[in-house]
Amino acid sequence: MARILIIEDDSDIALSLKHILEREGDHAVTVAGDGYEGLRAALSPPVPNLVLLDLNLPGMDGTEVCRRIRKEPATAGVSVIMLTARVDEADRIRGLDLGADDYVTKPFSVKEVVARVRAVLRRTDRAEGAAEQIADGPVRVDLAARRVHVDGTEAVLTRKEFDLLVEMMRHRGRVLTRERLLEGVWGYDYPGETRTVDVHIRRLRKKLGEAAEERIETVVGVGYRWKQPS
């Protein structure tokens, strides 16, 4: 049973989402009406599998809630779908920079949001079904535990950063276009832009440090490649 947390101050939207998620799926749904309450619920065990997060929240806004969720090791891998009336590209990029897995603008169809939830949970289930480990030099990835270590020190990645790293390491030596990475990590039905990939690559490089600088190669005008260091 997937645990879903809805952090939304509009009670009509929150209850509609809760009702249809519980009716159409095997989900345990919790609702929080402001940022502080939502953050407490997100960090309290058992942590949710997915958070539906409104950005315009009273108390603490959604971007700060997302930042704190991503900061904590226990919740860094939790999937986050942002719900917002903000439509500017800068707002979308900021949401992706914070580690959002998807971004839905208001007004939206409740059924559309539920479909996005199902898609994210399906990709999560497939990724967590693997039990292998992959490694390259100082970078070691435990797929079953969804943990990454660089030179023995754990690097705390978001779910999408982790999936992006695995996708590149599994195809090491091959140039992967932004479109190919978008499809492989976010799914064929993801309506986002290739800019999403660049945002996550930048964050991945920062978190992995020198190991990433040596291995994640930008192929100008095409995409990225995980290469062996020279």
C-alpha cells in the first residue's frame, strides 16, 4: 500500500484528491493544510512514498517544504509532485532544482493528477524491484537499498537524481541524448522539457563531486555520457 501525503490548503482540492486516490488505488492518504503541518507529517515515520505538494501554502511555502524534505536522509528519496498556479518557466525550473519529480499547474483535472501519481509510483516500483549493485571507481550504487557511496561516504540523492545516475552508469561509454534520458528516467508520458535533464545533471555533479566531474561528460548539442576517467 502506497503512503501518499497531500499538502494543500484548499480543502476542496485536497479532499477530492484524497477521495479519488483512495477509491481508485490501494493508497493510504493523509492530508495536511499548511506547510508546517505538512513538513511534520512528511518527516514522521513511516515516511510517505509520495507527496503532492502545493507551493502557495500558509506558514511555510511549498518550496521550503520541498527543500527540507530533500535535505533529510530519511525523506530524500520520497517522490514529490508539485501543484501550483505558477506557470512561469523560472518557477518550473526552481521546482525541478529543488528535486520535484513532476510539476502540475492549476487549474488541473483531479484525474490527471491521479494519473501522474500512478505513473510516478509505477516507475518507483520498477526501480525498487532491482537487487543489483553497480560500481565505477569510487562510485558505488546499491539499487535494492537505493543508496550511493562515493569513496565510502554516502551521497544523499533525490529519487530522480538516483535514477539518472543509474541510467547513465548502466549505459557507460554511450552518449545518451537529453530526450533519451528524459524518457528513461521520467517516462515516455512525461510532459516536461529537456531542460529538466540539465538541472538534474548539475545537481548530480555537485553532490558526487570530483568523481562526477571526471565521469559525467557533456556532449555539446547532444546530451551526456558516463565515461571512464582519463
